[in-house]
Amino acid sequence: MTKHSTLSRAEGWRRRAPLLPALLFTILVTQVPFLLTVYYSTHSWNLVRPGSWEFVGLQNYLYVFRDSQFREVAMNTVILIVGTVLISALLGLGLALLLNRSFRGRGVVRTLLITPFLITPVAGALLWKTAMFDPVFGIVNFVLQPFGVGNFAWVSQFPLATVMVDLIWRWTPFMMLLILAGLQSMPEDVLEAGRVDGAGPIALFRELTLPHLRRFIELGVVLGAIYLVNTFGAIYMMTSGGPGVESANLPFYIYQRAFLGFEVGQAAAMGVVTVAATIVIAMLALRLIFKSFMGAQEAA
Amino acid sequence: MATIAYQTASCLYEGAANPAVDRLTLEVDDGEFIVLVGPSGSGKSTALRMLAGLEDIDEGNITINGKDMVGVPSKDRDIAMVFQNYALYPSMTVAENMGFALKMRGVPAGERRRQVEQAAELLDLSDFLDRKPAKLSGGQRQRVAMGRAIVREPQVFCMDEPLSNLDAKLRVQTRTQIAALQRRLGTTTVYVTHDQVEAMTMGDRVAVLKDGKLQQFAAPTELYDAPVNAFVAGFIGSPAMNLVPALVTSEGVQLGESTLPLERDRLAALHRQELSSVTVGLRPEQLEVVPAGQGIDVRIDLVEELGSESYVHAHLVDDRGGASTRLVARSHRRAPGRLGETIGLRHGAGSVHVFHPDTGARIDGEEMSARVGTGV
């Protein structure tokens, strides 16, 4: 190693030094708990049974994979994420297309459409549970009354679907904003060239607009999915995961196991499995967006 | 193959005080290459976009082959357009770009490929058919845009400053290629440019626009030799024609100390209009550099050496009032004078152009006006 590079290494550390507190803090609040979780996951430990602390190796993991409820909850998580992301992306695309044309009061309409994204998740979930879906005084049943719908209990009949409705309501504006940004960066002359080349509105959308929007939609889907993995508030407020675990997702089920069942060891093992699966899926998804945006940069 | 006619066609942008294109009337013959030229904001691009169906025709109409185009969408007009920034479809390959119009028309894939390959060969693009536009150079993109237009064999080509994004050398080269291609295909072409050299070299006829109004529509040489007004005179030709105010005397017009004689019937026309001063137009090549005292005395401000010739920029020496009168003269000799030196300029070959001092309209004698016609 030459003298020059040692010097620049020292210089490098001096430049990085102001960032170190933040790095230490991040390690302290994310990596240390994770390592602790891994450690707990190899023990059988129930808080309400004093003296239950015992090293069990990978037994908790075996239990997790044999647990049919865990499998059901994992499936719920997938349905919740995929369903919410796809439906909100479609709705967002539709709204973005409508907002991309000029009309009177467009600014007001745009602001109103964005508000669901700005409302606290817990407050939004409470609104859907009570003001909208309540069997007796909910707006949904009030509106559907003329069609012969009585005091239908939406939340208890379709727990997962009603949670999804709340999440779609919140995530549609996010998708809409991303896609709208994509639409507004669409070069006007390319569309004009398409019109002169004989393309009607549908062909223009399919052949030119949609390929241009692809990377914006991909970005929305991946970011949306990453946020939706952690959904907790909506489930806690609307259904508490019930009935049974019908509307619970992984974070909620782990919470139940750890803080209602006090099965720290099992909950820790579930947490580790969830984190590992999330990392794998997120990496694949992020690679997809980076590829798509890098490719697009060349085109720009 | 098509004829085009603009009939008092106007385009009004919302909120604008004056129409972008104001009662434009133009008749384009079948197979003709016409150029719309003018400074920015003259409405030339708008006029073209009205033909392409990208702007509304608010008044009057435009016909292609006698068929009224008001309200007809772009896709049903059978025209091809080359855009200034090419507007290639970024997600498609060169071949897909060129074949897009055929695909929209429902031409089967095999036939499409054959026609695209044919056009690609013509434009030297055969090696790039599978590339995306992002991987092409500016000149190649320009050729793809041309290819996209010619593949479909449209009735009309519309070209909106297609050369303005190329470097100077490539521009000259592509200019001749486009003109040759158009002669070969014989497709009626409307070409928009702000570059008067392109207009002069490419067009069968050139329409000069200003503030949305047609100034003159004529063959390039006629625009050069007999501009209908001071604007056309100043716009066509490089360096621009010298347009200087001058007093009318009994023999001609006075420029500096010397008098440029005018024909009798032109003088008569000036007297009929009771003008005491006019705008005189002299092309740089109509002024010869002579020793001081033998012509109009001027002082040299700048000499531009082009190698084959040089341009002398100078101002009148005896200029008494206000803005000094500037003149540009072409000299075949190198270094006809030095900066600050006083030389003489003499009116050489060719007739002096005379324009009305206020309206800028050309003033001709009776004999001349009969020969040139009225233009607009």
C-alpha cells in the first residue's frame, strides 16, 4: 500500500465521520434487535410461564413450517399485497389518465384525490370500519338500501376484502401520482407522430403511452408492495385479524403470538422467516426497477 | 400524389391577440416541393400543423386533392410528418418505428418487413433495423424519421425543420439527399424552415411568412430578384440585402453624397406617390469596392474573409443624423481594406430595389410591375 492511498484513506474516514452517529444508531435500532430475534428464535420462551427459558435449536422453525395458521396468514399477506397493489395501480392509471387532461377545477380535484394518502392509516381504517361499513349506520348499507341490502355486516362477512378496500383507497392516490408524473413526461410530439401515422386513441394508448408508463407502473407496484408488507394499523383497527386468522397478515400474526400469546421464541422464528422472505422478494423487485430505469435513461 | 390548397385558412390560439396563421392562401401543385419560411413566430409551423391535422383550422379551409380537411383527424389524411426532434417511438426498434404506420393500416407482418427493408436500403439504415432509437446518432435518427415517412407512400410529406438538430456539415449533406429523394418519389412536400438557405436551395417555390401573414409565394430566384416588400428583401439572401433610407432627388435617390440614378418610370411612380424619401435595397454583390472618393464613401467596421470572397461591413462616412447607415458589400478580392479605413462603394450590376418608406411595399415602374406581377 502506497503512502498516497493511506493518506486518502484517512481523509476518507474524516469525511465519513459525521455520518457515523447515524450509522451507529441505525445498527443499534435495526441490526441488534434482529440479532436478538435470531437468538430468541432458538429458545423456547413463554413470558407467562416463568422458568420456561430453554435452548431448543431449530425446533421453533420446524413448528412455524408445520403451523397451518402460519401458512394461511402467509397466503393472506400475499393476497393482500398483490390484490391491493394491482387494483390500486389500475384505478390509479384510470384516474391519472382523467387528470392528465385539462378541465375546470383540475387542481381541486387532484388535491381531493390525493387526500386518502395523507390521512393517518388508523384514522382511515376507523372511518371505513364505522362510517362506511357499519351494519346499522354505515354509508355503504345506506346507499345499497334501495337494492335490498339490509343491515349487512361487511367487515365480519368479508374481513380480508374490507381491509383491502381501505388499503386500496389509501394506495390509489400514490399510484395515481406516480403514473400522472409518467404521463406528464410523455413527449407530445411522439403522440402527434402516432396520430399522423394513423393510430386511433386506443392504439396510441396501447402502443405508445403504455410502454412509456411501464417503468412508472413498475415503480409504483414495487414501492407499494414494500410498504404493504408492513400493514398493521388497518388490520388492528378493522378486524383484529379475525375471525380466527382469516384477515391477519404476517406482522399482525407475529404481534399476536408475541404480545397476546407471549410465545417469544415462536414469534421470533416467524419474524426471522418473514424478514428473510421479504428481503429475497424485495431484492428481486428492486433489481427489476433498476433495470427498467437504467434502460430508460439510455433512451432519454 | 396530391394537390394542396390553403383557402384563407386561419388558426387562432386561445388567448392570443392575433391569429397564428392569418387567412393563408396557397396552392400547391402535384409533386411540388414547397418551403414555408419565416422568422420564429411567423406561423410557418402552425400552417404545416394545420395541414397535418395537429392544429385546428379555425377559419377558411385546407383541401388535399380538392377534399376539405376541416374536422378530418390526422390519421385519416394520409400524410406523413417528419418532426424537428424526430419524435421516434422510444420503445420500438428502428424497423418497428418505420413499420408503425403500416401496422396501423393492418398490413401483414411479412409485407411490412419487406417494405421497411426497401426503405431502409434507400436510406442506408439496413444495419440498424433492430436497434432502439436511443442507440442511434443524430443523423441516423433523422434518417429513421425520414424512413418512417416514406415507407407508407403518403399523399403528402410534411417536414417541420427536420434538419435543425444536425451539425452544419451533415445538414448540407442531408439537405441535398432530401431534395433528391423528393424528386425521385415525386410526393408533394411542404417543408418548414427558418433557414433561408434551405428555403432557396430546396423549394420549387417558397412561401415567406411574417406574423402569420403570407408575404410572397414564388420561385426562389424570383424572391431574390424581385422581393415584394422590404421584409422579404431583408429575409432572403445572406448576408441580407442593405436596406437604407434615402432621399428622392430629380434623377434618382441620394445615398450619402452620391446619387443612384433610377429609371424614368420608377421616378415617375415615386412622384405619383408624392414620396420625398424611400427605402433603397442593394444586395451586397451589387456594391463594388472602389478607392475612396469614387463612389459612396464609407468607413470599414469589419471585414469577413470567407476565402473565396470577403464581405465588408461599413457605415456611411458623412452620416450626419442619428443612427448611422450601415452597408455590407461583397468583394472578390481578399482584404479589400482595413478596419477604420475609408473606401468607396459603387453600385455595380443589377437594378436598385426601391421600397415604400412606411409600408415597405416594392415600388416599380409600370414596365417593371407588368413584368414581375404583383406577387401577393
